Amino acid sequence: MRVHKSDEFTRLSLVKYAIRDLAPLAEELEAHGRTVYGLHAGDPIKHGFDIPEVLKRALIEVIEESPPSIHAYGNSSGDPELKEAIVELEYRKSGVRPAKEDIFITIGLSEAIHNLALALLEPGEFRTLPGPVYPLYMSHAVIADAKYNFYPVKPVVEDGGRREIDEDVLRRTAKDSNAIVVINPNNPASYVLDYRELYKIVDVAGEYGIPIIADQIYDDILFVDHYTHIVKIAKDVPVIVLNGFSKNFRITGRRVGYVRFYDPEKYLPKEVKETFSRKKRNRIKYVSMDFVTTKYKFDKLLRTRISGPMIIQRAIAKALKEYSKELWEDVRRFVEVVKKRMFYGYKLLKEIEEVEITEPQGAFYLFPKINVIKDEKCFVISLLEKYGYYTVPGSGFGAGGEKHIRILGLAKEEILEGFAEALRKEIEYIKNVRRGSQVSA
């Protein structure tokens, strides 16, 4: 008889995703008639937004005008027409035109993160992550039987929302790593690194001969003007760019992301990309070989799931090519509303005693530090059970998340007002309990 390991000792027991960990509790509350305000997930549709009208038009046209083959399996690496559109989009954003074969379409960015972990990480290897970090980068490193460490990205005192990387710390943590991850604009902390901080990452990656994984999914959701596409300054350092259309086009449920492989040196000829075996890293000497192997493995993993959803891919391509002006004007208006709501929420939270928060610079989230917190998960469970606000514990985002919670800042103003009042009440409740304990002692 086969003996199954207890979940306590399996690798899967270490896989966590803090953003949805409280979903069963929220669903139970709703089943009992309670109203739950979802401030946990970055989904604009659930907070009064709609998808761009021109994308709706493109979807209808694709369905009505395409041959039956549009409903069949497509190319595993993505629709060729969308790849062509992304080539032009990335050229506009970075100033460097990618090759079509360096673009891969994924089923959301989650698939990209998962496949990159399997393609790039060998068991026991390290990946260096920003602290705090989007949780899937930790979870999928665990799934790959690998490890991770953090480099802190800390607020600069008295300088708005600007963040700073300690290059010496980054150099120490990345010494035994096989890649450095940067999320810019950041999730969960909504900061935007300027070119000076990105140069630090490029310099350390170049020194050690390792690639950069640059998650730029929020690069259209900006409230500052100092954003830089990392390819612009990457020089000869290989970069794997992650992006997509879930956030800017508000189509989270359609699941369309993409990966761009930027390898300026192109050490290896095309005919050997699929034939050589993986070399043990000797820093600079083998970085390009490992990078091309990663690209091949990534493509191979995409083939195992056969195909992504082709109709939405073709519709996005059509919208980008034929309705570009209207599409990007729609995104601009969307960002204006997001910015207004984010700063409204920021001002509400900034006025609450025991709350520390930096000014948001991009993305969808507010990431306040609550000084009275001892256990972030218990705190957010109380907010959910007592007041109906579903938020995310900062500890779920790794190093730098201690005493923090993540809140969706693009919610409607009345929901943000209600949350701020609930937060104020919960903080006061905790302080009263502690004062009572001190008196009893």
C-alpha cells in the first residue's frame, strides 16, 4: 500500500497565495447574507469599470469576420498577429524593437511566472526578489524546489513615495542567485523606481552575469513621470520582460499576458538553441547559454498546455492595430479615475493615528503600515469578520510586509471611506484592549 506524506511535510504545504487565502471565509460570510467588500484583488471590473469600447467592437468583429479556425487550437506561443502588435508596442515603450520570435503570449501573467520558475530555476538554486514582492514569485520558486531571498526597497524619508535600493545589500543577496526580479511599478507597494535605482539592478546583474526578470504589468498605470522601461538602460544584460493586458484594458478574466526575451548579445546561433545541454553557471561565460536555454524551456512548457484563448488574442491585436488612438485614450481616462481614487484613499489613511503610508506612484494598491499590528493575518480576519472588508496581510508579500496590509485603492470613494472608518475603529479597539490589559496587570 502506498503511503502518502502528510501535507505538513510536502512541498505544496509551503505554497501560499495571500491574496486569496481568505476567500473561503469571505464566501462563507456572503452565504450567510453578509456584504463583503473585495479590496483584496486588482480587478477593476468589480469596482465600476468596463472594458474599452473599441475592444468590445474588436471582439465582435473577430467573431463575425474570422473563419472557423479562430475557434480551434492556435499557436502555443501565441497568435502571430498579436505578437506583431506587441513587437510594435514594446518598440514604442522601450525604444528597442524585439524580434517576433522573442515574444510569447501566456494565459495571464501567472502562467508566465510559473513557467519561468520551472524554466530558469533548478532545485536548490536561488532567485533574488524585491521586498515586498507579489506572492506568486515566492510560491512558484517553491514549486520548482528552489529558494529565494530578498533585497529591500525602502522609502526615502521626506521624499514622497520614492524608494531606494541598497546596492551593497543587493550585491550580497544576488551573489548566489540565478536571476534578479524587479516589479516596476510595484505590487504591492505602488512605488515606481527611477532610472538610478534600476541602474543598480542592471549593474549587479551584469557583474554576476545573471538575467533580470522585469515585471512591468502596471506600466500604463502611472501617476509620476520618472518611469523607465528597463530595456532602455539594460545595455548587454539579458532581461525577461513580463507584461500583459489584464490591468490597462481591464480584462483580468480574459487571461492574456506576454513575455519578451531581450538578449542583445545573441551569443548562440539559432540552430544550436534547442540542442545544447544546460551548463553549470560560470557567471559571465555561461549567462547567455543559460538564457537561451530558459527561452527554449519556456516555449516547451507553453506547448504542454497546447494553446491559449485565441479569440481575445486576435481581438487585442485588432484593437492595437486598427483602433490604437481610441484605445490608448480610453486607458488615459481610466488612469485619471484610478489616480483620483488612489489619492483619495491615501489621504483618508494618512489621517488615521497609528497608520504610516507613502504616496502612491502607480499601480492599484495602498500598502499602509499599521503600527498596532502584531499579527497581520489576524488583523485582516478581524476587518473581514467584523466590518466586511476583505484585505490582504502584508506578511503574505514577504520581507518588508511586516505590520502592513494591502488595500485595493481603485475602489469607489464611498467604499474607501467606509474602510477608513472600519480601520480607525479596529485600531482604537486594539489600543483599548491593550490599555485594559495594562490596567489589569
